[in-house]
Amino acid sequence: MKKFILVVVLALAPTLFYGQSVFDKFDGPEDVTAVVVNKKMFEMMGNVNTKDKDAQQFMKLVKQLDNLRVFTTTNPKIAADMKATAAKYLKSAGLEDLMRINDKGQNIRIAVKSGSKESQITELLMFVEGSGKDETVILSLTGLFDLDDISMLTDKMNLPGGVDLQRASKSKK
């Protein structure tokens, strides 16, 4: 019996430590545009030397990030799956709503997991339904950062939902 338990534990151990996101299933389908940036890329970006103050602030922020995943689609079936996956993840991951917006058919939900300080965030999830040309967007970001910094990041990288994050940043103050 002990051998059986040991075999089961060893078989399941890699899944416990593998850093795959529940949203990774959206990385690959033809009707989904995916942007995935991992910690290694953020580290490489953070090593760029510059004298521009905005760029220095951006580089400082980039060093604090672990993963960025952005998935967008206009396919109604995939959009429904994104909505269900985001809702399930929000319930299970311990994120708290930061902001919800329902404006002219566009629904935006921004949820965060706080860090050790009130201003720190370790995870941010933004779900946007009905943006632009009936696009559905999931933005997932992990690391240790401040919401103001993230709105600057999305602006500099021209990511979907950047304007919504700026509104959330201002409303948190």
C-alpha cells in the first residue's frame, strides 16, 4: 500500500509544480489572438539601460512581473468558454472584485489578489466582453506590482483594456 501511495504522489508531483494557467487553453485556437510574456522576457526587458525617466519607470515595473497573458476573440463559442472559465477561476482563485463596468453593451470586470501591503497586487485578472468589434478579452497578470504601474504598462504596450485599467487605478485612490 505504501508503494502505491508513493507512486501516486510521484506521478502527481509534476502537476503541482507546473506553472500552467487555466487560460492557456486559449493559446492556440485559430480564432484567438494570444499575447503571452513570461518572466524570462520581463527580466531581459528590465536589463535595458536608458536615461529616459518614463522608460526607467517602465523597466523597474517590468522586473516585478512574472507572467502576462492576453487572449482576445470575436468567436462567440470561444467567447462563451472564456466567460465561463474566467467566472470559474474568479471563484476558485481568491481574487476580489476591484471594479465592474457595464457601459453600452460592454461588460468589464477587474479582479485582484492583494499582496502584503494594501497597494500591492500579486495577480490581476481583467475580463472584457463586448469591446470594440464584439471582442472578448482576458488579461491575466502575475507578479508583485502596483495598479498605477500596470495601467502605464498596458498603455506603453498598447494592450486591450488599458483605458479600463487606468479608470480602475483612479477609482482605487
